[in-house]
Amino acid sequence: MINSWLIAVGTMVALLLGGCADGAKIVQEHDMGGVVIYPFKEGQGPMLSAFRKEGLDLMNEKCKGRSYSIVREGEAKGRTRVVSPLDGAQELVEEHRWGIQFECK
């Protein structure tokens, strides 16, 4: 169980560093479950994020309509990026991600 969690965390970190797509996505999966991550705003929190429903829908889809159980969830490694809303102006934006490890029943 611990080894699979370490693999899941390693996969999440690798995909978060390389990926830039917004929204929920499955970053690690196996026959009976996986790990879903989604972005959230710091002031809003992960439970109120519009992407949480999208993540839960992905879990439901992966389990083909069967029930699932959440094994563990928590903040995943986010990233900080530089955006330039105006020419010559730069702003640092910190992106937060939430991860849910689940198993299909």
C-alpha cells in the first residue's frame, strides 16, 4: 500500500511539473482505481472548487458506475509560474492542486 502511494505521488509530481492543462485528470491508474488531481484556488479551498465534481465524475467513470472509496486525499505539489498580463509587467501565480486516491468496489 505504501509503495503504491509513493508511486502515485511520484507520478503526480512528474505530471504536475510537465503538464499545464487545467481541470481534473487521472494521473495514475490501475485496474481497480487510481489518483485524480484538480486545481483549486487558495481562498476557495479544494472542497468548493468547481473541478472537484469533474474529479469525482472521472472516478465514477473509471469505476464504470460502481461505487468507489476514497483511500486518501490531500494537497498535491502545485507550481509557481510567471504570467505577463501587461507588456513589461510580470506576476507570480501559485497554482494549488488537490489529489484523491480512490479504489473501485
